[in-house]
Amino acid sequence: MKRFDYLAPNNLGEALEMLAQRPEAAPLAGGTNVLVQIKEGHRSETALLSLKRLSDLNHISHGDEPPHGLVIGAAVTMKRIAADPWIRQRYAALATAAGLIGSVQTRNMATVGGNLCNASPSADTAPPLLAFGAQAVLVSLRGERIIPLNDFFTGPGSTLLQADELLKELVVPAPAIGTGSAYVRHIPRAVMDISVVGVAAAVTLKDDKSIRHARIALGAVAPTPIRAWAAEDLLTGQIPADSLFAEAGQAAAREAKPVDDVRASVAYRCHLVNILTQDALRQAIMNVKYQDER
Ligand SMILES: Cc1cc2nc3c(=O)[nH]c(=O)nc-3n(C[C@H](O)[C@H](O)[C@H](O)COP(=O)(O)OP(=O)(O)OC[C@H]3O[C@@H](n4cnc5c(N)ncnc54)[C@H](O)[C@@H]3O)c2cc1C
């Protein structure tokens, strides 16, 4: 492994100063992507900026009041997200995704910010956060900017982040009463593999049990995680039924733009999008009752 400088700021202000002086430094959160990439020779950083001591990036806060229901610091680990009772109840899709990542050891280190900033199309926390309409708060010495997560990803491995910016936190709106969510993914092995396809659904039902709105997000089927807008539109105002979910699954599969690679063909990925979208919708609706037990 090549030598690099290790920068260890004590707070966010110090971190931003250091990053402004050394914009070539890569932020180091859990290191489960960046250290592996350096070790394997895919990156050659001359400096890493540790986020470990930045309390501003390490918090979870929540409330039902607008404008937000949940704020998660970028350096919060998958273990904390998966175990948080509030997230498990109201943002089940996110807790599920965090709990599926890697192994216990990986989840103890891996952070949500690292998962998003690494910008793999298969990042497991991206589809649930997209389905919940999350916003990303980016910070630099120039100030803060808030970006819909939908606009954050610009391609495989690339985001809107500038060299002197950090992802500070994710702001996730409170789900409306009557909302349930779910995340399902397919991997070839039982655990410890990257998603071939991941699908998140967040569905809000009206009192008459028709669908007020549904949000569906897909991972690993396009250069970035994407929303399945046409499938969402098709569900609005309808009464949940298997035939409706089958139509939504087909619509989502048409919106997917996967590539053939060593892990799956285009046809197989589209088939998975169809099936997993139906599963995610069914599970999300089953979770509505659970979510309303507040
Ligand atoms: C064994 C193993 C299994 C894995 N399994 C999965 C899996 O099932 N699903 C999955 O999605 N991923 C998986 N991963 C990938 C990885 O664990 C996740 O993407 C993880 O969330 C990355 O977080 P991290 O804190 O380790 O990021 P790091 O490696 O520290 O950083 C990743 C990238 O983001 C940048 N970065 C980090 N934080 C910030 C910030 N706040 N602001 C700006 N830039 C930042 C870094 O500079 C780097 O470019 C696995 C990895 C391993 C090693």
C-alpha cells in the first residue's frame, strides 16, 4: 500500500479548513470502500482526512414535525441505523438495507455517507433514501447547500460533491400517516455480496385503503440509483392488488437501464426488477399497520 498523509481534524470547522488547503485529500469514514480501493491500486490518494472525531456528522435526530422527520449524520454507521428503533419503525426500508450490508464487522465500520459518496449504482442505502425523498446537506468553507438525493449521483463513482466539500447529513421527511416501506435485494449468495438488483418501496395508503402515493427506487440497474416514476404514477389512486403490483413491476422493469456484466445479464436484471418491485410493494403495504402503531 502506498504511503499517504493521515489528517485527523477534531471538529467540522478544522476538517473544512484542512480540506480547503488539501482538496486532493479523500475523506475517510469507515474506510470499507476507500482503503480497499487504495490497497487494490484503484486509487492513489496522497492524503486521507479522517471523519471519526466530527460529532457534527455522527448524530441521529428525529421528530414528527415538519420540515423533517429524520436527520442522519453522514458518519453514522450501518450498525446504528439498522438498530435504531425509530428508523426501524418509520423507515423500515432503510433499517433493512443498512442491516443487509456486508458482515457484522463491515456494518460496525461502514457509514451511510460513505455508501452514498462512493456512488456505486448498487449502494444499498440509496434506494430507500430515494424512496423517502431524502435530501443531502453538503458543507464547505463556502457554506452549506441542500440537494435532493435524486440529483446527488451523477454517474458510477461520481457525485455533485466538490473537492472541498463534505456530505454532512441526510434530511429525510417524516412519512405521512399510513406509510409503510420495504427494501428487497437479490444477491447470488445468502450474505456478503453486492446487490444484483435492489428495490425500495414506500407506499402511503388513504383511509379507504387506496394508494395515496407510492415511491419506488431501483439500485444496480442504471449508472446511478433511480426512481421508477412510471410505476409510481400507475399506482396512485388504485386499490392494492396482485394484478396492480404485476403491472407496476413490468413498468419498473421498462424504466431500468441495466448493463450486461459478469454478475447478471440485462434480461435477468429486468426480470428481477419486475419480481422484486412486486415483493417490495407487498411488504411495504404489510408494514403500514406496523408503522401506524406510534
Ligand atoms: C466485505 C464488504 C462487504 C460490503 N457489502 C456491501 C453491501 O452489501 N452493500 C453495499 O452497499 N456496500 C457494501 N460494501 C461497501 C461499503 O462497505 C459501503 O459502501 C460503506 O457504506 C462505505 O462506507 P465507509 O464509511 O466505509 O466509506 P469510506 O470507504 O470511508 O468512503 C467511501 C467514499 O466516500 C467518501 N466519503 C466518505 N464519507 C464522506 C463524507 N461524509 N463526505 C464526503 N465524502 C465522503 C470517501 O472519500 C470515499 O471516496 C461492502 C464492503 C466490504 C469491504
